[in-house]
Amino acid sequence: MIDLGRDPATGKRKRLVRGFKGAKREAEQELARLLVEYEQGTQVQPSRMTVAEYLRRWLQDYCSVNLRPRTYQGYRMYVERHLIPNLGQIELGKLLPMHLQSFYSKALREGRLDGKGGLSPRSVQLIHRILHEALDHAVKWQLVPRNVADAVEAPRPRRPEMKALDPAGVRALLKAAEGHPDEVLIHLAIFTGLRRGELLALRWEDVDLERRVLHVRQALTKLQGKIVFQEPKSHKSRRTVALAPGTVALLRAHKRRQAENRLRLGAEYHDRGLVFCRENGEPLDPSTITHRFAALAKRAGFPGLRFHDLRHTHATLLLAQGVHPKVVQERLGHEDISTTLNTYSHVLPGLQEQAAARLEDLLRS
């Protein structure tokens, strides 16, 4: 037993009691170790809080104020639907790696809420990441001495196949998009690499047609059935992207058509200053863009092509033309260049061959 003095709030004496089996000398050594830990501030009291109680507290005190609204909603969904039903009854201080590994195995076999099989490895890996982050905070808040998720291997999902159009494919898609409601939106996605939410949140005040640049300052998303504007995905997502002359010309024509439509509708037009919007000026629904693009891509001969693949097309074509990965990173708004290099590593071997050939040609000449 260790006397910890009096609690300043209640005035009651606090004691740390630990049971120990072994020789007296070993018990004295354990007592000395506990005293050192207490003096250094590393001694953690065992928590009687359950995993469910802790996770809900973590969601409320940390996630709700530090995460983007859409990310927070995703975390809460996985916590309430998967983590709490399977691990919530266990005391936080008694949670073991074995509990997590057993839960992940069960989730892969029968984790779907509709009872039709297991969750995908990607979903289980995301659940693991959420739980690992939550337990990291439990360690920082001195509720548990270690993060038991460190000792558990989460399933590794296969990287989804990335689709990127070649120049001929881009020309075919743009040809098919002529006269389509999203023609300019599709063109801008290919030529800037902006995310769908960034494009739909773009305002005319963010576009400088004279200087041929646009500024990414916000993103649009759908949250609990409502369209909301929020901060970009990360610090680097707030960025300036240069525009090609052809893109500027297309945007000028688009702006003229939008002004004519605004005059035609008069008071029925709700001017929010958006570059891409519904006919009455209101924001576009992201899912509407997804469905319209999927139908267009199929007609153009590219079934399965996603709107997000236009972003991959932008990056792949730039890298294939020898544009420095740092420039590509800045245009895409990746937080660091390793994300760009890892995502588009399939392009790099060809670039190295080109670099070697160019150096040889230079030295020979």
C-alpha cells in the first residue's frame, strides 16, 4: 500500500493498494517501482469505466470538437454500430489484445448489420484505426497504461484499382460531355485535379480569370441529408491552382450563361455566388453529380469510371509528362509528398526510365 496524501477536493486520504504474490524481497522491489512511477507521474490508476462509457465520452469531449462534421459522424457510426455492441461491456482497464483480435475475426465473418456476411477488410481496418486513436487518448488521459491496439494486426485490404484515362480517353470523354449539364465541371476536374466537394463549393470570388488561378477555400458535403459547406480536408487542401488558357475560356462562357439564366429567373434565382449550381442557384447534390457522371462515362465507353478518377487522371497525366511530384502534390492538396508518391507509385518506374534516357542523351550530345 502506498499513501498518496490527501485529496485536495475531498480532504480524504488517498491510498494505492496492489496485491502481490511472491517473496518479500520481490514485493519490496515492486513497491519501489510503483513509488518511482508515481513520483514520475507515470502511474496509472485502473479505470472501472467500461469501453462503451469511454468511447461515448471520447466522442463527446474530443471528436465532436476536433474532427470535421462528416468525419465525426463516420466515427460515431462505427462506434455505436460495431465497437460498443462487441466490446462495450468490457472494463477499459481490462481490455486485452485478444478481445480485439477476436472481434476483428468475427467482424470479417459476420459483421454486416443486415446479417448477410462479414465486413470488408477495409471497413475492419477503419474500425481498428478509430479504436486505436481512441485508446491513444485513453493513454494520454491516464486512464490506461498502454494502448492494447498496438499489439493487434488489423486486416490489410487490397488497394482498390485506380482508373486513369490516357490522353485519347480524356478526349473521348470530353467529346461525349459536350452539351452535358456537367460539361464544365468535368473539364475542370480533369484540368485541375480538384475533389468533387471542392468543385461544388467553388465560388466566383475564388476564381481569378485575369490571373488564371482559382483558390480552394471550402468544400461541400452532404451530412445527415443536408448540404453543408466546411473547411477543406487539410491545411494543404487550402491552395491556389493555376488554370490553362482553354479552361479560362470555358469558365468565361459558363459565367455568361449563368448570368443570362439569373436574369431570366429573376427573383426565383437564389444567388449564392457558386460556379456550379442548380438552375435556380442552389447548391448541387454531390450524389446527383456521381450518378450523372456514371451514366455519361458508361455511354462514352468507360463503364465503372468514377468522378474521383478524373482527379487520378489529372495527376497521372502530369507525372507522365515529367511534372515534378512536388508540383502535383500542391495541385492535389495532399498533406505531404509521400501521399502523392505512394498513391501514384505505378507511374514512377516509367518516369525513372525516361530520366535515365534523358540524362544519357544529354551527356552524349
